[in-house]
Amino acid sequence: MSKLKTILGSVTYWVYFCITMFLFFIAVLTVRIVTAPFDANRRTILNMVGWHGRSYINIVPGWTVKVTGLERLDPKQTYVFASNHASMADAVLMFYVDHPFVAVAKLSLFQVPVLGWTLYLAGFLPVKRGDKRSAERLMAEAKRVLLRGTSVFLFAEGTRSEDGRLRTFKHGAFSLSRETGLPLVPVVIRGSHLIARKDSSSIAAAERISIEIEILESLRPEQFASTEAFMEETRERMRIALGAQGEPASDTPQESA
């Protein structure tokens, strides 16, 4: 594929993203004002965000997404979702988990005009990487969200993988599951690193890419004697489900969240 076609595809995609994100922010702001008195958990907005997030994948003709395991989710159950993280595209691919949730995202995204405002309106949770106090605030707020009956979605690795392979897990999702007694649902996303690689803003909008998302069996925290055992079992299940993509990557130690 020519370099020019790749550049044009990426630029076109970002122009579309910026225009539609502004329009969507206006819609979310309006809905938030109207529903605030009776929708404390922001379910209406979360459903809107889910639909809109999926649209950024569905709009590209060459991208296909196959989702399996949705039947494993109970619509009435609150979950802690934990997935692998190989691409910035995961931030919208996670909405194919068709279950209302609040997501954890890095603080820098909340500082982006329009996008950040929308994240705040949706009740998403910011965290500053490497900041212990920020991580503590995140855990406290995420726990409150879960106990109010809204699921929370985190990337188990905390940051994107360099090559799409599974990295070391952080404690955050597993600690939340243990502290609240709520089940943890592992989610594996295969192939998203082909859409957008780490440390690059280029989007492969001109390429044909097949993405697979699998929702694995939920795990109960009381099954495990420690957070470490919980993490180890979850990571092993995700590694197997990811296949070759789940094989160990060259990694550096990461701080706990």
C-alpha cells in the first residue's frame, strides 16, 4: 500500500473524529442537563458513549470486528472488566463489550478539549501514571462507582504494549474485585495493534484489518487466596486466549496501581 494512501486515510479519519466528537459532546451535554435529576448513574449517557465509540470502528469499510462471549454477561450484574491493551483503538473497541461501564483513562486524555469534557460528562475516571496519590484517588472513586451498581473497565496492563503482546499486569482491577466482592471479567482484544501502533498518531484507516474481541468466563475474587494469585490466573487465561499475541513481550517492571 502506498505511503500517500496511508497518510490520506489517517488524516481523513482524524478529521472525521474531530468533527463528530464535537457534535457528540453537544449531544452528551444536552442529555446530561436533562437527565441529571433522575439518572445519577448516567446510564443514558453511558449507552450513548458505547454506541458512539463503536461507530469509530464501524465507519471504516476495511475494518471488521468479531465479538464472542457476550452471552456470559448478566445484564443485571455489576462487573470489573479487565482487558489487554495493545493500541489506542482499544479505547473504542472496549465498547463492543455491550454492558454499561465507566472506564479508567489516563489524565492526559481528560485534558484534551472536547474529548476530555465528554469523558468527564460520562463519569469516566482519570488517573495520572506514576502518581501514587492519583492511583489512590482512582481506586477510591472506582470502588464507589462499583458499589453504586455501575461496572468499571480497566486495562490490566495499565499502558499499551509495544508490539501487541501481553505485558505485566497491575493490581488495580484485581484489588477492586477483591475489595467489592464483584466478579472480574477478562476481555481479550486481538489485532488492534494493527490499527494504531504505540507512540504513533497514524491510523491504518486505508487497510483491511480483522479484530477479534472475546469475553472470557468471569472469575470470583473469593476463589483466590491473594491478589497475586488472582492476577496470575487471569493473565494465564488471557495469554492462552490471545494465542501467539499473548506470548511474553520484552517488558520492564511496572508500578502497582
